[in-house]
Amino acid sequence: AMQQWDRYVDSESESLEDITREMAPELVRSLKKQVWELSKSARYCRLVQRALELTDEVEQVSIVSELKTRVIEATMDPHANHVLQRAIELMRPGAVKFILDELMEHKKGAVDIAKHRYGCRVLERVMEHFPPKQIADLVSNMMVDAKCLIGHQFGNFVMQHLLEHGEEAQRRQLVAVIGGSPEDLRSVAIHQHACSVLDKALSYAPVDDQRALALLVLNVDGLLAEMASQRGGFAATQRLFKVIENDPELLQQAKAQLWDRRGELLTSKHGRALAFQVVPELLKDQQLAAGLPSPGG
């Protein structure tokens, strides 16, 4: 039944966009009773998504309901996860509540999903599209292991998303984990994944928390310059300067810290780029710059 649709997936002259609303009933008929198998296929998962885009809720529900009891498997599948994401984006939360329910029932817990290459993306869509009350338990389950997720190569994206889309109380909770102690803060600030979460906290946390975090960074000896010199920490350092830009005293303190460590700062490519933006006076002394070894990293 799928052959007639192959040209929209394979050919260069026609694309999925060429499947119109008028053709949707025919497409839905072709998918019926094999949505799960097709969702796992690199070629056909795109046709399932196209069908969701073209049909009304009744048909959408009939398509997606074929994934019931398979949500965890679909979440962790390289192709089917896209079908789940699209369904969450296009449909009312009430119509896809079974997706949330099955994610919540996962035996290994929400943290396991957040640490998964594809699972983290499905959780991001859930955070964007479900009402906060409905996902409060899911978020609580993840917050138990927030420290670990912040530094995880996939989990960090879920934590970033929580700062962007979560409730204020959840944001504050996450800020408390990031800045729990000077050691915690340092391990976040100079970590290749976790520093992106710090960047989001300095962008989306309640304003007083943003300022408090900035202060905490400035109070850890040498941390600002260390962050500024690393590729990962560049964005968070930039953001920190934005947070304190209207506070002359803090701004002076931050610039002074970079000045004191200008040796290490200017030997790094990212450190130099940051200095150019926030403390151009560091670079004015060309002899200093010229006397330094060529940038290593």
C-alpha cells in the first residue's frame, strides 16, 4: 500500500509538501494498521508526520493511537521519536495524554529518558506543549537527579528547556542546584555541557536569581576568567556581563578579574574574543598581545 507514496519520499522532483490536503484521506488509509512499523522506518516516518500535519483531530487520534503501549520504545527509536514529537506539537495535550502517561510509567524513570539521545527531545516537546500542572510530577522526578542531568550530554538540554519553559518555582529550584556551593558552581561553569545550563539560568531564571548567580560566579576566585577562556563557557560569560551591565560596581569587579588574569585569558581564542567584546582595553596594548604565544585553544 505504500509504493504509491514512495516518489514523495525518494524523488528529487517531488517532496512531502506535494502531498496535499485532498490526498490526506488516501494517505491515512495507506497508513492504517501499520503506523508503528512505518514510524520506525527512516523513509516512512516522514509520511506518518505528513499525515498528522494534513488531517483533523479525529484522524490524528486514529493515527497516533496505534502507538499506544509503545511510547517508550518510540521515544528511544531514531525515527519514531520524530512522530511522537510532531504529534505533541500538532495535537491538543488532551488528545495525546497517553504519551505523557506512558512516559511517566517508564520503569527506569524520567531521568533515564532525559539521558537518552532521542528521549531528551521528546521531553522538550512535552515541556513546551503540556500545561505545567500536568507535567509537575514528571519534572519532580527529574529534579531528584538534576545535578547529574545538568552535566549530562543529553540531559543538559532538558534542564535548559526547564529553565526556558518551566514554572518559576522549578527555575528557582534548578538555580539552587547550580549555585549550591562554590564547588558545585565551579563544576557547572567550566563543564562543557553544564555551562550551557548556567547560560540559560542567567537568561531565564527570575531576575533576582540571575543577579545572585552572577555574584556567586564573581565570588569564586578565578572562575570568571576560567569560564571566559573556554569554548563552552563563552556564551555564559557573555550573558553574565549582560546581567550586570547596569551595575557599575559589579561590572568594574568583573572587568578587574579578567584584567588580573589577562595572561591566561588572552592565550585562548575564546578568551580573546570575549575580551574584545567586554574589555576591549585589554587588547589595546598591542605589545602585550604580540608578546603572547599563539593561541592554543
